[in-house]
Amino acid sequence: MKIAQVELYIVQMPLKSPFLTHLGAVAHREGIIVKIMDQDGCFGLGEGVAFSTPWYTEETVATSLHMITDILIPLLKKNPIQQPEEAALLFKSIRRNHMAKAAVETALWDLYAKQNSSSLSALLNGTRQVIASGVVVATDSAVNALKQIEQYLEEGYQRIKVKINPQQDYSFLAEIRKVYPKLPIMADANSAYTLKDIERLKALDEFNLLMIEQPLAHDDIIEHAVLQKEIRTPICLDESIVSFDDARKAIELGSCQVINIKVGRVGGLYEAKQIHDYCFARQIPVWCGGMIEFGISRAHNIALASLPGFTIPGDISASNRFWEEDIILPEVQVKGGFIKVPDEPGIGFSLNEKRLKETLLSTRTFRF
Ligand SMILES: O=C(O)CCC(=O)C1=CC=C[C@@H](O)[C@@H]1C(=O)O
Ligand SMILES: [Mg+2]
């Protein structure tokens, strides 16, 4: 792929309003934009989606920077690659650090697509021209959630995800169901429960949720299989699935009926596609998760979600869900509940240089 230079941009932006889960609040988002340039000046873009602290997974912006700078870039310098799959396989010699790997690997996919004048969606064998869009409500009260849901439904979003925990679950969902008896709703618990809560979780079956996401421990697939036999609501796994093998084992065990695929969590588009292909062959629905990300990661998600197995609206919302102004042009827009899949080369979005400058904390450059 003739890599000539890698540039990293560390950016930070306030969210329009804090994103609240039982694990804490995200009010500011730091991220790493990766730009990989070839000898002809063509470049690909990726985004590191680790948070500033390790509350969702073990990675942080600082650990990602270390991995990219001291491990992954030197590895790429030593091992010239012909296509992005080779980078994904090369990075398997390094344990975990999936978000750092994905930041680099996704930039290589964008570069490779542009070098071959193909849209990223087409390169991945995407089949959709538009993808259905869902949105997450992450707030502290049913009153606020209802206000947000009303606004998001006006904006066209096709399904709503809410955050639950044992302190508010039943009453919170009951309030929402009272106003919206038929709305497609899913609930994300981010590991707020244990098997001792089986009766609590059984009681949530009456709300006819599309699914409950990650009710038990972040690294469990055994107890989720026990729980799934006890509750009617389909379990969706998020945190527990960090690789293709995790997905295969969870499905074999009956730990879930749905998988939330996040490109960063599984180490890149190659692994994400492997999980998709496996699930698609077995008619296990998947959807594309979000990471409160900026537009570059959002663009990669759109390309991934154009694959045929993404049959459930994901957490891919418009740029203006979180940001006053995103770092891409054009911004991601939701129209009539759908986002258009670009057909221009690569991710089909470019960097908003003005916004990048406004949000920039620091940069690093590496010549090959
Ligand atoms: O990016 C979005 O639109 C929302 C993403 C989202 O819901 C999440 C991102 C990161 C951590 C979470 O608590 C949550 C999730 O678990 O899916
Ligand atoms: Mg989740």
C-alpha cells in the first residue's frame, strides 16, 4: 500500500449534553484521528474510540496512543502490507488493545478503498444504499428520557435505546411504555446485574423490548447463557464480544440471540466483518454499536452497517446527536429515519479542517 507517513491528531470536544450511564457521565470526548498517507499523497482516515478513562473497556486514549506510536506503527514499518487484511492479521501478534488496532486498521481500509477507487461499503461487500438509524437516550430520569424520545422520534429515528440499572429499570420502562406502547425499544444495562437479579430481569419481559443488551458481567458468556434460558427478552451482547471467537462461542453456548458489533471493540473492520459473516450465515441478527464518536468512526460504521446481516437499526445517529459541529464534511444526517451510504471512494466523508483545528490538543507525525 506504499505508506509514506502517518499523522495522529488528538482532539477533544464537549458533548451537547452529558451521556449518563450507571458507570458515570461522559461530558467531554477525547479521540485520536489517524491519517495514513501513501507516496502519491492519497490518504485514509481512522479514529481511535477508546475513552479518556477505562470505564467501558480497559483501553484509554493514553494507552491507545502508546500502542499506536510504540508498537503498531513500528510493526507496519517493518512489515510492508499489500492490503488492510494483512494489517489485521499482523496486529494479531499483539494481545488485545483492540481500539488502538482499529484506529490504524480502519485508516488503512479507507486508504485502500481510495487507492482502488472503490467506496468502503462496496469493498466490504455492502449491499445497502441507506441504513436504518437508531439513537440512544442516556439520561437520569424518565421525564428527561420522554422529552428526548419525543424529539428523536420527530427527527425520524427508527428505534430507541435506553440505559437501565436495578435502581430504575421497571418504573423507568413502565413510564416510557405508558406513552409509547408500540415503540421499538431496547435496553442497555452495561453489566449492572448479576444472576441474583433473575426475577427482576424476568419482570422486564412484559415490556416487549427488542432486546436487553449486556445485562451481566462485561467479560461473561457463561451466565448469560443461563439467563437467556430464563427470560423471554432476547439478550444482545456488547462488552463480552471482543473477537470473532467470542462471538462464535457465545452463539454456540446460547448466551445471546443478537450481537452488537463495534468496530473498535473487536479490533477493526476485518474482525467485524468476520463476525457479521458468521452471524449472517446462521441468521443471527447483528447491529452496529456506537462509541459517542466523531464523524470518521461514524463513517466507518455506516460502511459496515451496509452489509446485509445488519438487519436492526444501530446506534449510528446523526453528527448533531452529540456535536455542535462534527469534524467531517458533510456531517452525517438522518433523513426519514435513514442515513445514506456514500458511494464516493473510501469512507465518502472528508475532514473538516477548520473544526479539526478548533478541537486539536496535539499532533504526532511518523515518516516511513
Ligand atoms: O454512540 C452512540 O450513539 C451511543 C453509544 C452507546 O450507547 C455506548 C457507547 C459506549 C459505552 C456505552 O455505555 C454505550 C454502550 O454500551 O453501547
Ligand atoms: Mg452497550
